[in-house]
Amino acid sequence: MDFVTPLPKSRRRNTSLLLFQCSFTGYVIAKAMCSTKAQDVAEAFEEYVFRRFGAPTMIRHDRDPRFMSETFKAFAELIQARSRATLSYRPQANGQQERSVKSIVQTVNVYIEDPLQQDWDDIAEKMTHAINNAMDTTRKETPFYLVHGWDAQSTLKAMTSSLRLGDSSLMDAAAWRREANRQHEVALAMAKLYQATEKARRAKVHKEALGRLERIAVPVDERSNPTEVGDLTSDPTYRPLFEPGSRVWLFMERVKPGLTKKLAHRWHGPFRIKRKVEEFAYELELPDTAGYRFYPVVHVSRVKPVRDDNRRPTAELVDGLGEDDRFDFDEELLPEDNWEPAAGDDEYTVEAILDDRWPISTGTGRNQREFYVKWWGYEDPTWEPVSNLSCGGLLFDYLFQRKRENRFQMVQVTDES
């Protein structure tokens, strides 16, 4: 199950579309809703799914707050259904549902006629009938036939005289029922076989791709180049790419509204891996002071290792040389005028830079950056323009720290997906 939001308010005051889909047959049910509260979602599930087909063995959904609420969890326990959520920012884990969402949105986009887009709910609910009666290339049957055991009576079949009666008129009701049940069982068996074969093939390809990503071995001798291997993982001279304690970068999909993803920094961290939860899922250690608030278990496709370049030459003195023979390149290469004058009687020493602002200058009418400075020997800080400061090191450190804070603020770290 999944939500399609946000949508324009329809004539029936609906603003969202709730989709249910059977993972075995692919049968789709759409429900236009004006409210997305957890109580309304549970009532819609009971009305459209439970009353028609009974309780499912498992409910697959993303980490939407409506599905993760205590109300929906209590409803799932009431009908004795297992509620399983996908990993954050991992739509591939529920790819069949995401594909159905895309198909319905594209179909509504084609058939919508109202310039104000207020008839989308009528079209979406009617289009599910066409989707359920379309041939599925994976299952080799229509979802409607796999659920009911017969094909839906279409207008084309009703208007065609040669197909209007068919062979069923020559049989009695019991024989027709037995034949329909037999065909239904054969269709289910064929669909199950095709589905299992296709899922196994896709899972094998996907697992091999992820396995290649996870089995990148890093040589113990860090001075050699990393090598991508498959059979060398059992070699004691190699270790896996991700293991508890490894530092990784984390990819975050969402950014704040109004900011473009192209300019936002979306690889954050580094974080340390706490433990391996599943075959391709890891739990990260979240520092308390960083301000991150998201589900710590992530998929392996959203992390990448921190590359520590240990191939730099080490500073080792040659035998026979002492500390007096050390040559300081930085000191020799600095220009002669690179010095900071000592503070005179009319100058003050900066102790720390506390804050900054951009007030409008009364003379030029433009924004001029000022810094909130704490002086040595004085208790009250003052606002000073950058031209009054002669603390290059402190100013550089402050601007670098503010840049990092602004970068982190660009990302929506609340786990809404």
C-alpha cells in the first residue's frame, strides 16, 4: 500500500489517493481520500480490502508516518497481519507498488479533462479496472482473472455475437463450475511459476550487483591500490568493505523546500557502522550532538566508504641528523611581509567570534557583514565590520564552521519517507 500525494482538491474534496495492491496477483484497488490520518487509512483498508478478500498475511508499506503510527499498528495486530516497512529512501524494496503508482499517475495525466484538474479521483478509480484487466507480462495473465477465476465481461465481448455465448452454454452449471475452477487452478499455478522464476532471476541479478558492491576488498597493506574481487574475500589479507566500526558517508535524498538538489550537499557524515542488521542493511551510530533525526538502519546502496589516503610519505629523519638540521619549508616559503603586527595602544585583541549578521548600511544602502566579537580583557562583545578585524585565523575558523552548519541545515533530516 502507498499514498499518492499531494494532489489538487477535487470536486469531492479529495486531496490524496491511497493504493492497495496484491503482491501475488498484482490486483490494484484505488481509494480517493480527503484525509490522510491513520484512523482513516485503517478504515479504508478495512472497507476496500478486508471486507472483500479477508486479512492478508503481510502488509508491505514504506515508512510513511500514517503507516508507522500506533493506530495502524494496532489495526494490523487486530486482523493478525504482519506489518513490514521498507528501509528509508529505498523505493526499490516495494518496486511493484511504486510502478503501479507511476502507471496510475500517467494514466490520469492522459485522461484528465478538467483544466483545474478536479476530476482526477473519478478517473483514477475507474482506471484501476483497466489496469486489472491488462495482461501482465510477468504473470502471463490479467490480475482480474487471477483473483476471480474468470475474465471480466467487457463491452467488446458483449457486442460480439460469436463470443457472446461461447462454450459455456453447452454445459450445465456444475460442469461449467468445475471447468472454471480447473482453469483457475491452472492459471494460478502458471502465474505462481512464472512469478517465482522472474523474481528469482531479478533477485539473482540484483543480489550479484549488490554483492559486487559489498565484496570490494581493501588490502591490509593500505599502500597498495584497492582491488575489486569476488573469490578473494576468504583470503586473510583482505577484509570486507563495510564492517562494524568502518566510517561511511550517507546519502540523503530530501532537501528543504525552496532549495535545489543540484546545489545541496547530499552526502553527509562520516558515520560509523554499528552492526550489520541484514545481508544488505547496516545500522549507523548517530552522534547526539549532530542533530540528525532519521532511522539508523540504511541500505548498502546509500552508503559509501570514507577513503583514508594513507599513501602520503612519512616524515622520518635520516640517521645522523638532529633536530637542528630540520628544514621548515613553510617558514622558508612564506613571503617576508606575511606577518601580523603587534597590538598597539589603540588596538584590541580578538578573543572569539560569536556571531555574524548582514545589516543594511545607512550610507550605501547595501548589506554589509558584521561580526559579534569578544575582546580580550573586556566583558561586553561588540558588532564590528570585517575591516576592523585583524584575526585571520579566528575568522577563517569561524567562517568554515558556519559553512558546515549551513550545509547541514539544507538537508531535511526528518525521516518522512
